[in-house]
Amino acid sequence: MDLKGRLKTTRKFYFLSILLIVFVTRVLADEEQRGDDGPELKSYHDPESEEEDVRPGSGIVAGASVTSGHGVSQPEEEKQPDGEGLEGEEKEDLPEQPLQIEEKPKEVPVVIGGTAHGESCIFPFLFQGKEYSDCTTDGRGDGRLWCSTTYNYDMEKKWGFCETDEQAQQRLQAEEAEEQYQTVLRVLNATTRKTQKRELYEKLLKVAEKGHQKAMEKVAYAMLFGDYMNQNITKAKEMFEKLAVEGSPKAQMALGFLYAAGLRVNSSQAKALVYYTFGALGGNLVAHMILGYRYWGGVGVPQSCESALTHYRLVANQVASDVSLTGGSAVQRIRLLDEVENPGSTSGMLEEDLIQYYQFLAEKGDVQAQVGLGQLHLHGGRGVEQNHQRAYDYFNQAANAGNTHAMAFLGKMYSEGSEFLPQNNDTALQYFKKASDLGNPVGQSGLGMAYLYGRGVPVNYELALKYFQKAAEQGWVDGQLQLGTMYYNGIGVKRDYKQALKFFNLASQAGHILAFYNLAQMHATGTGVMRSCHTAVELFKNVCERGRWSERLMAAYGSFKEGGTDAALVQYLLLAEQGYEVAQSNVAFILDQTEGAKIFSENETYPRALLHWTRAAAQGYTVARIKLGDYHFYGYGTDVDYETAVIHYRLASEQQHSAQAMFNLGYMHEKGLGIKQDIHLAKRFYDMAAEASPDAQVPVFLALCKLGLVYTLQYMQDLNLKEVISQVDLDQLLGPEWDLYLMTVIALLLGTVIAYRQRQHQIIVPPRPPTPAPVPPPRPPQEQQQTQAEPHAQGETHNQGPAQEEEEQQ
């Protein structure tokens, strides 16, 4: 038994040793692979580089749009995102590229009618000298599909229909609807006139009535948001339910939104979660983004950083791969609360008069105005629509005047290409060289990208590194980003994660979306930094919020300015579901107004506003935190709870140093509401509020005056003045003759005042009225002639006359 036990122990030891060796080998291999490749980073989307999309591994060459090796499949990246079409960008609904999936065995139809009824089609078959691998309509005028049941139809003439009459009719109607949809969509993408868009949406409604799925999706969203159609949430809900049965991810996401927001349905977070999940499984990016926010904030689901990371990373991959060299369009995040309190101060929108003034300067040859308007039209935003043609015209005028920035931006436009300007590497290279030779960092960065990609020049990593360094030294964000990419991947330099992290941080300070993305990848995988799921999620969330759906922010703001409160509210509600803090605060602001919104009843507005103030406060918005305190203080949407109000005010005071929160805490200490009454602490918080904000000094002064008065009255009340007076013995304190002394002092003071007033009366003598000058007697004619001959002397005499007369009178 002892020998058997030893043999058994020896076997276990050998087995454990083998497992340990295998485990160590696998770990070393993983570390080596991580050291060689690291997580995938993003640079600019390169429309010409195709081979990087299929490269194995996760390292990149700057400019490649490759798929992440962290739980994101290649088809998810390559497919057109379903979530984009809901945001009113018609271009996103253009035909999607087909997914690359495994080919399944093709079903061979059994023919109906013809000369071979009941037999199976033969593919390929020969018809008029041409082979067909599928049913065809060739040779028929009615458009019905047919096939041959033998290889050579021309010889044997055996055929039959591939569909019934009803199926053929349905197919023809679907083809007709698709053709109409594409025609309307092309015009819709080309026009900017609202009246024409309204007419086109009416045509889309007719196409949707024929059962066209994409047309139904667009019309349903237009009805939901009130975009170019009358807002009709009930009708939109019916269309979404019909589409959801057919498996539309957009409709499933929309139904999830309706149940989450309680729009024309009873609010149900459980149903919302189910629909969001199905929409995400169908590839809808907005649904993924909503689920990412819910898992990050624990909204309706258990809080899970890793689950949020999975959803946000998938969406961020798509957003980052869409970033172009020109940077895309710009979007302003406008807070309605700030806009109402200080109109135009925080919106960043340019007034029409100011734009016309800049246009006037540009027409007069002002180079700076030309460059500024060119950038404004290139990226859009601030109330100006994106227009590459106008941007090119302004840049061209400034470049002809010798402006290096204009030359560099023309190079970027030619390098990227657009519908207006065809892509041309040679022309782009010429502009980049001109700007770079004159020391322009934008041109240097563009030239570096040309050498990095091999656009118009042979690939040369050393020159690319040189130009990126020159641009980065001047603080240009693209140079910093590309340097980080080269150091990360070891392109032209030794791989250095610390240097990559440094340059990515510099680029992120300027707000570059790809810098945020690359930093998120490094924090998510722990490459070059300590792994931090929380930091990675926040960075990925920042990237996701730069997607095309962010343009809905400006659409909602436009609806609000035009008086469409309900339309703006629904749009902000969807963006709030996606995690936009600005949208959450705007929803709460609209619900907080006295007129409110008509889509909710009056008893629902404050609870819903409280919910969105809570979500906005959780993302660090100070005003939202103060609003939460106010709601609990006054009992809006909840019961009056002074203690909870104190908690929110204290958080705003300690974390964001809010003067308003400090003032409120001072008041609550003064009154003893929710906390122990303490006048000294009240004064301390009032003083802190005055130090935190100059605007609080006047209210603080008034509050301190009131506090001082209250404190004085309270002190006197506690002092009991009657008892103090009764206890004072003046005879003992001042002597028995104290009343005579007091009367003497009062008499002396009265005499002093009388004497002083009499002396002042004697000193002040009223001035006498001036005595009129005597009329001189008439002079002889000789004296008159002499006076006329000497007018200057006579003028001097008259000027000095009154003074001399006053002296004589004195």
C-alpha cells in the first residue's frame, strides 16, 4: 500500500508539473504577443489602404481602420451601423454593404407551370448562349422569374416559373418601392430647403405605405421627433411595433426608448431593457450606446464596468474608424438653462449679422476672415452648415494671397476628397510642401502623413517622423497624435509606450477624438499604464458621444428655438438615454418650466425632471446637484427632506465649490433646517460663498446684515436688559451728585453749539448787487474819429472797464 501511495503521489506530481509548464509557456507567449502588438489604436481613416483591414494582429500602421481584437467581430465593424439612420441623416440610410457571412447551400426552386411543372431548376443553365446561375427575367416582358430544368434550354425548351403570380406581384411592388425610395433619398440628401424636405417626406410616407421597411423606419422616426412631419408619437409607435415584428433593430431600439421614457405607453424599464438588447444584438449602435450607459450608471441593471466597456468599445470602434483627415463636422452642446439666463453667451452660435460681416471682410480681401470662414464651412457648426464648396473657395482666395494655413487646409481637402472635390494626392502634396516650407505646422503634419501612407511619395518613416516632430513642437494636435501612433507601434522609432502615452495625452488636451480613443484602448488593456476599466469607459464614452447621432443635439436646439417644445423634448430624451449629460439637464430644464411639455401630465413633470437632474448630477454637473437640493428642500416631485437637501448642497460645495450651494448651506445653518442651528457656521458658509464668486457678494452682504441683526436681538433677549438696568446703582458708580454733573455737561454742550452757529452766521455776508456803470457824456466828433481809428485800444479799455469801476467803487 505504501508503494502504491508513492506511485500515486509521483503521478500527481508529474501531472501538476506538466500543467505548470504549459501554463507558464502560454503566459510567456501572451506577454510576448502583447509586447509585440498591443491593443489596436486608431489614426485617420485611409480610404486607399485596403490591405490593413485584413492584416492579422492588432498593431496598426497610422491611417489604418482595422478591427479591434478585443471582443469585436469583423462583420460588426464593416457593416453600416443601423443606429445612424435614426438621427435624421438621410445619407446613413443608403444601401448598406453586405456582410461577409458563410455561404449556405442554395435552395433549388421547383418550377411552377411552363413545360416542366414540378421539376427542379438546373443551375447554371444556358439560354441564348449565356449561362445563368439563378432565376432570371430575361426573355420575358412581364418581369416574372423563370429557369430551365435542363442545362441547354435552347435545345430542350424545358422551363418553368420560379414564383407564383402572387409572389411575382409582391416582388415587383417591392422593387418599385425600392426604386422610389432611392429616388426620394437622393433628392433628400441633396437639398437643404425645409419646404422641399417636407414634400419629400410625404412621398416617403406613400412609399412606406407599400411596406418598404427603410421608408417606414424613416417616416416613423420623423413622426416621433417631428422632423419635417407633424409629431405623432402614437402613429410612430404603431409603425415601430410592426417593424419590430419584422426584425428591424432600429424599431426595437425605438420601442425600448418609448418604454424607457414612458411615451404613450406605461413606463417599463424591464421591457425597455429587452428591446434595447434585441436592438443591440441586431447591430444597432445607438442601442449599444444606451446599454453601455445603463451598465456604467446602473440604470435599470446592476452596475458593471466591464459590461459598459464592452458596449462602449464596440461603438467607439465604429466612430473612430469614421474619423477623417478633415475632422468631420463640429457639434455644439448648448445648455438651455444657460441660454435662457444669458442669451447667446454660452451657445457658441454666430449671429447672422456677424457672419455677414465676416463675409463682407472676406470679399474685401481680408485673409484672416477668409481662413476663418473656410474652417467654419469645412467643419460646420456654430450655426453654419458644412459646405465643402464654400470652404474651398475661401481657402483658395486666402492661399492665392500667400496664407500658409489656407494652403495646408487645401492640402487636407485634396488628400481626403469629398463629393465636391475629388481626391488628388499630387495636388495635396503640392499644397502641403508649400505650407511646410513656410513653417506651417498643418502643412508639416500633412506632409508627414503623405510619407507615412505613401500618398504621392514613397513611404519614408524617417521623414514622416521628422515632419510630425516639427508640427508637434509647434503644438499642432495632428502631429502629436501621429507621433504617439508611431511610438506605440514602433514605426520608424523604437517602440515606446511612455512616449506614446505622452503624445496621446497632449493631443487629448486639444480634444482630438482619436487621442481619446487610443488612450481608452491603452487603459482598457493596461498597455503602458495600469489597467483602469473606469478610465477606459469614460474615454470610450467621450468618443461615442462624438458620433453622427450627436447632430441630433443641434436639431433639438433648433426645435426648441422655433417653439417646438415637445419635439425638442423627445429628441433630448433619446440623447439623455444615450448618456449625454447636456441632454439630461436640458430635459430636466424643459420639464421644470411652468409651461412644461404637453406630452406629459402636470403631475409627471417634476418627478421626471428630478430623475434627469439626478442623472446629470451623477455625471458632475454642478447646477443639477444644486437643483436636487432645491427639489428636496421645496418638495418638488418628492417629499420635503431637508437632510437630503443638505447632502446635495454639501456635495456641490465640497466637490464643485459652488457659491450657490455654500449660500444655501449658510441659510440652512441659520434656520436650523435639516441640521443643527448654528449662527457661526452660517456666517462661515456665507463668507465662503462671497469668496467663491463675486456675484454672491451682494446677497451675502444682505444675509450677513440680517444675521447680525438677528444675532444682536437674540443676544439682547438672552441678556435681559431690564434686570441689568435695575442692578446698576448710579449713586455708587458716579457719586451722589451725578445728576448735577450730567446737567453741567449738557449745558456746556448746548452753549458750544449756539456759539458756533452764531459765528458761522456772522462770517457769511450776502454779496451786494453790482452797481450799473454811469453813462459817459457824448464826445466831440474829433474824439469819435480817434476812437474809431484805435479799435483795439478801445476794446481793451472796455474789457478792463468793469474791473476798474469795481475798484473805484471799493
